[in-house]
Amino acid sequence: MSDSQSTPGKLAENLSMSEEQIALMGEVFARGTEKLGIDGRKIFEKISETGSVAGALGVSDAMIENLYASAHRQFVIGQLDRAEQLFRVLCSLAPKGVDHWLGYGICLRARGLQDAALAAFGTAAKVAPEAAVPHFHRLEILIRTEEWEAAKEALSLFDEKASEAEKEKLGDALEPFRTALSMRKNG
């Protein structure tokens, strides 16, 4: 085991993983890249050291911002397939970007991939525990899939974390969900 794998490093911290889990991940990565004729051990050491693929590749914050702007632009013009691809790359390069996970989740939800979208929104909530918006998006899916207890929890988390501006902005969108949960409770 190399020095960077013997201490957890930033990747372990970012992913809340143990030294053993990171070492196993490194082995899997090395074996996968070996098939491509690449020595993945050194690459994974750099990823572990820096805490991200972007750090290992030397991708700057400005490049991440430009990629996010491109993903958002593709989303706005209705090119959801392209937006999803860009958001997926952003999630890999800069996994601490809550907006990356939200954008990715929204694209997945638009394609009807509810479980994958829930996972993306869940990751957004972990990345930014103080944020309310991931819980709003989780709530929408949980209501549609009739997961009532989880939906109640998501609404509660949204209400707890949302600023007044967020509550005002999303208030109209939340009303049908509140009504559905209220009817479920009374029904």
C-alpha cells in the first residue's frame, strides 16, 4: 500500500470512508484501468490526495464554473441529454457542488429515472446539509411515488432549512404537496 493510501487523505474525508474502504476503491480503480493499459494506482493516489478527480487532473475552479454554465445553458434551452452528461461530469469532477447534483437529479427526474434522481438529490442534501432545495426535489418524487413517510420527512426538512426567500419562491409549488400529505394524514 502506498503512503497516500495508508492515510485516508482528502478523498476519504470527502466521501466519509475509512482507510480500508479507500484502499479497496483504489484496487478496483487500478484493476479497471489496467484493462485500458493504464497504471491506475498513481492516478488514484492523486485523486485520494487531492480529494477529487478535478484536483488530480488539475482542473481549475474557473473551468468547473464554465462547465456548469454550459450545463445550465443546455438545460435552459431544453437539451436535457447534453445537460445531464455535463452535470454527470461535474458531479465526478467536483462532487461537493450541490448545484451539480441538483442539476443532475433534475435531468434524471425529467427522464423518469426516479430512483437515480432521488439518489442525486440525496447526495446534494449530504453535500450541503444546510440546504433546503434538495429536500424540495426529494419531496416531489416521494409524493409521486407515494412514499408518504419519507415525503413527510422531506417536507419537514425543507421547512426547517428553507430561508424566507426560498419558502416564498417555492410556496406555490409546495402547496399541492402539502395538500397531498394533509389528505393522506386525514384519509
